[in-house]
Amino acid sequence: MSMDTPGSQSSLHRANLERVLRAVRMAGSLTQAEIARATGLSAATVSNIVRELKEGGTVVVADTSSGGRRARSVSLSGDAGIVVGVDFGHSHLRVAVGNLAHRVLAEESEPMNVDVSAEQGFARAEALVERLLVQAGFRADKVIGVGLGVPGPIDVETGALGSTAILPGWTGIAPGRELAQRLGMEVYVDNDANLGALGELVWGAGRGLGDLAYIKVASGVGAGLVINGQIYRGPGGTAGEIGHITLDEAGPVCRCGNRGCLETFVGSRYLLNLLNASHERELTLSEVVRLAQQGDLGCRRVIADAGRQIGTGVATLCNLLNPRRVILGGDLAEAGELVLSPIRDSVARYAIPSAARQLSIVPGTLGGRAEVLGALALVMSEMGETGVIGHGTAAVGARG
Ligand SMILES: [Zn+2]
């Protein structure tokens, strides 16, 4: 790659090229008119750039129709590069291998014990990544990058995992560095709520939207925020910690040290405790959801109350950020309308009407795959500005 002077003709061209590539990467495929709209570039500029990318083998162009008119759809070439997603949850490890044309080529999930050490966890991730690459038929040097999801906050400066209730022995380690050393690949890390948001944005219930919030309700409660098509993390990486909104100053003590946080009303531990007295044995959250769907009144009540509390948090979020869509993910989302309807009631009650007017509140469509698909999308979203990332792999002009 040559060194361009900022502001020069060729650096401007490169910047435009990257804008086009990023728009196509994130959408999967776009018509040239859609690319122009998404990037703000003129139709002529887009047309020239697409021709150049097509000649280099980076994109493929196919005839399609858009609104009844003939159009040409642009997507990344299937062999423009391979991306890998790794998701550590509180009871599973999930890995996916995909290409830049949005095809998932191999995917697998295996159960993982909560008290597995970081060492064991990464060894298993390494083995699963290697096995799935073989299954997909690609060598490791075809991999452009690995997206890694962890169920806790990542310190932006050190890359270290902050306190997590879910993988207690992992606090303080830098998961991105660990996995990069083992695999010899570029690794991008983010928390599970942000990856869920990216997954639903690129592959699921948020497709085509620029502004959304993904609320993950499981052991903890977190939100991934997408603003103008990008994840908003804040300077410390803690944006979206909706679980620690105070609902009751005299409420139960939260793991963050405060009292009465949203999480202490809707986190799975709290919900399951509520049912101890009325049910003969300890339930899991998915059992509670199933019993509620079968008509168990206690389980229904617990889920409805949780929905009302979540809705209070969502209303605050709407007043601050005015997202177009709120997508519910995590185990509780499986309850469907039993939890969504009370969330909508609370939002109608507590959000200012203008913030709620254009809002839709929907369940995620990816279920437990949202994070690992989000990890694939994270690589597509964060790949280097000029398309050159890690280990000398060039995404742009790879043929040249
Ligand atoms: Zn808290």
C-alpha cells in the first residue's frame, strides 16, 4: 500500500472506496442507488467505484429488481475473505464461520460449565475454530478476523474483562489477546449485548435500520445501542448498562453495590427466587417461560411483572436516545407477548409520547445465535479503514 497524503486525490478515493465497501459489507447486498443513499456519494462516483471493485474481484454484481424497476445488486465476493465468530455465554461456547457475502458456512455450539477456567475455555474455543474451518473448507490464512463475545464489560484501554457475574474466574484477563495468541489471528472483542445488537442489525429483526436498542435479559441485563448504523460504546465502553438504572432506592442490593437496580428485579436469579416458595423444585428461566406459556399463573405473573420493570428502563432509554426499534433478546424474550405486552404498557405510560410514537418493540429473530452472528458482523464492521487488517491480509484488491 502506498502512503497517501491526507486530503490528496487518491486518499479521498480510498476513503470513498472504503465507505462503499463498508456499506455493502454491513448490508449483505445493496443496489447502486442504495449505496449512493447509504454513503452520500454521487451515483457516478458509486458506479465508478463498483466497476473498479468488480474488476478486482472484490464484489460481484447481479441483475435484480428494485420497486419494479431493473437494478443491479452489489455484494461482496464469497471468497473476498472468511470471518469467524466466537461467543462465550454462561453455559455455552458457540462458534460460527462465515464469508463477507453473509453466508454462514459452519456453526456449532457446545455446553460449557460456568466455572470453567479461562485457560480451558480458550483451549476449547481454539479447537472448535480449527475444526469448523476444516469443515468449511478454508485454511486459517483465509481468515480476515475473529469476533469474540464475552458476557461482561470490556475495558476499552486495557482490553480486560471487568467484573462479570457470569464467568467469575475470568475477571481481569484480556480475552482478545489470549485468543489472538492462540489462533494467530486478529481478534475483535465486545460484550454480549453489543454483539446481540449487531447480530440483529445485520442478520435479524433490525435489518435496514440505523437506530435501535437491543435489550438482553438473562443473568444480567444489558443494552446494545446502535446509533447511525454503528454501535455506540462510550469512551469507557460501558454505554448501555441499562441493568443498573435505579428503580427503588430501598430495593435489594445489586452486584454493582447500589440498591434496587433494574437487574435486581428482572435478572434471572431474582426471578427464579420469586418462584421458590410456590414451586416444588428449582426452575430454570426457560422452564419458567415454558410453564407460563402452558398457563402457570405464578410464572405468568413473574414474567408480566418483569416486563413492566423492563419497560420502565426502556422508557428511559427512549427518552434519551429515541431509537426506531427496541429488540428484546435473551432467555426472557422466548416468552413473546407475555413479556412484550407489559413492556409496551410501561413504555406507553412512562416515555414521552414523541419518543415512543415511532417505536416498535419486537423480539429478536436470532434467539441464541444473535451474539455469534454479531461477532461475525463485528469483524465486518471494524475491519481496517483501508481494508488492510492484521497479518497483511488485504480485503481490498486482494487479487492485485
Ligand atoms: Zn446495579
